[in-house]
Amino acid sequence: MKIAIPVADGQLCLHFGHCAHFALVEVDDATKKITTNRLVEPPPHEPGVLPRWLHEQGVEVILAGGMGSRAQQLFAQHGIRTVVGCAPAAPADLVAAFLAGDLVTGQNACDH
């Protein structure tokens, strides 16, 4: 499984569409352990670009602080599950909590 997390300054960036990088974290499905964790620069932000790009990267899940409903729909059309309302933390910590079923989410930090 591959999980994407928008990142700024080494932590989850609350505004999904304007992050400096994405952490692409690969997880071994059998052991639920992180196998790779790399930062990549996304293409310039334009409507519809990120869902296609992340799908091309093999992403299956996105952990985000906030994301608009239209973006969530576009990701769903690409078969990507979105989890919103995550608090800022290091990507590896968020993934570990998600895999353990302990990820605490609050309100979607996006208002559009």
C-alpha cells in the first residue's frame, strides 16, 4: 500500500493543495511496516492535477488535515481513499497510527 501525506517543514501540511512536498510512504501489507518513505515535489497546483498525479504514483490512501469536497470526489474517482481531519505530525507517525487503527481525526481543516 502507498500512502500520501502533504508535507511542509517535515510535518503534515493542513492545506492539502498548497503543500511544498508529499511524503509517499510505502507499507508492507503483510507486516504493516513502512518499507520506504520519500519526499517528492508535486506538479504545480491546478484543479484536477493532483488526483491524476497521485494516482500515477500508485497512491491508495491520502492522510490530510483538510481537503475540499470536490477534491475528495476526484480522488475517489481515481480509487484513492481520503482521510481528512488529521493533526500535524511527522508522516511516519501518522502512518503508524493509521495502520494501528489509532489515527485520531477531527474536523476537516478545509472550508471549500
